[in-house]
Amino acid sequence: MQPDNPTTLRGAINELLSLLPRRQEKIVRLRFGLGDGHQRSRQDVALMFNRSVSWVGRLERKAIHRLDKATAAGPMELRQALSLGSTEKRRLIDAVERVRALTPDVLARLRAHSDDLEKVQWEVFEHLVAELLAQQGFEDVRLVGRDHSTSADIFAARFVDPLGLLPIFVEVKRTRRRVGVEVINQVLGAMFSEQGRVGWRAALLVSVTGFKALRRDSRATLRIKGITLADRDDLSRWLDSYVPNGNGLWLPYPKRRIE
């Protein structure tokens, strides 16, 4: 079983990279964004070292070859934590696919590489959306996808004076297909059916793959009906404007039930 603790994963990465000569370690960290989540081209790294691109490529290949051997012969926990490619064309590690909890490191990587939004585990994706909503000013945000008393994935409420706390029904879709009108109608139906019990005031439908063309209703019309659509572009904007809560998350330990 792969370790799902990001701290264990980072420790395994650091342990493995410590086997490299200092220059090779730095090149690998820069090339694959291990640390700040920002991957750099060979040309960028060559400029930083004031050396040629071929020099960077040569040291990078040596480093990956050395890491391949170390991984094959290393402890079982280390081999499970890392899956190294045999060529420089393959990423050294895709930590986003492996972690099962949102951390500041994962969020930093997603900010730098929004294409990885489709790779994260669904639990992490839901927590990410909840974290972004919490940072935007929603006072009460909960991950309620396993709460059988609601069909929502996320409960997000904001205090509006003098109306009080206004809860929003949030549905999160991380599928390969674009979301169609049938899902939009399902979300609206679920929101209205639970309105008397939970008090939903509106719905937010988030889809990383976007939405099919709407023949009848525009997004503006849907907002009038009570539902807002958010796609990859919206998520990218939210990530761009995201500001951490100090050095951590706004929602490190989300509640899991409405009540």
C-alpha cells in the first residue's frame, strides 16, 4: 500500500534526493518543481547555473539514472512512495496524484500547475474547492458529501446582514466529460427539495472539465434560477487570487456534517 501521508512522502523524496551530488540534486529540484511547485525548463536552469543546456541535460540524466537504481534497491517504503521514470521526459514524481489530503504544498503546486486539477483524488479536489470558498469569505464551510441527510458535496454559508447566515448548496464534479443540463437540473431539484430543512439560498456547481453548450438557459439565466456554474477558468482565477492563512490552510480540519 502506498503511504497516503504527505509528510511521509516528502520525507521519502528528501531521503532519495540526498543520495545525489549537490548540483544534481538542485537541478532535479528545479526541473521538477520539488519544493516550490514551479517546474523550470532546462534553459531556465542553464541560465541559473550559467552553463549550457546540454550540461544541464547531462546532469539531469545522470541524476535520474542514479535515482532509478536507488529506488530499485531501496527500502520497500521508499519504492512505494516514489515511482521514478526511466527517462527525463517522464516526471520524477507526481505528488498530486499520490496524496490523499490537501496540504499547503499541494495547493502551491496546483496554483503553479492548474492542469493538475484533473489528477487530484476526488477527496482532495472537494477539500480544495471548500478551501477556496473559505478563503473567499464563507464563514462556515463543511465537506458533507458523506452526510446522508443532504445531496450536497459542500455546505458553504456566508453571513449577510441583516439576513443572517445564508447557506449555499455546492456540488463538485471531477469527471472526464463535460457536465450537461441534466446534472444542472438534478442539482436544482436537490437544492429545492432540501430548502425547507437546510435553508439553501442558492447552488454552486463546480466542474473541472466544464459544461456542455446550454441551448435554453445562459449562465446569467441560471443564476436568476439560483445556480452558478464554475469551470476550470473560474478555478484558475480562484487559485491565482488565493492567499494562505498564515502558513497554513483556512480549512485544515473541515467539519463533515451539516448538523
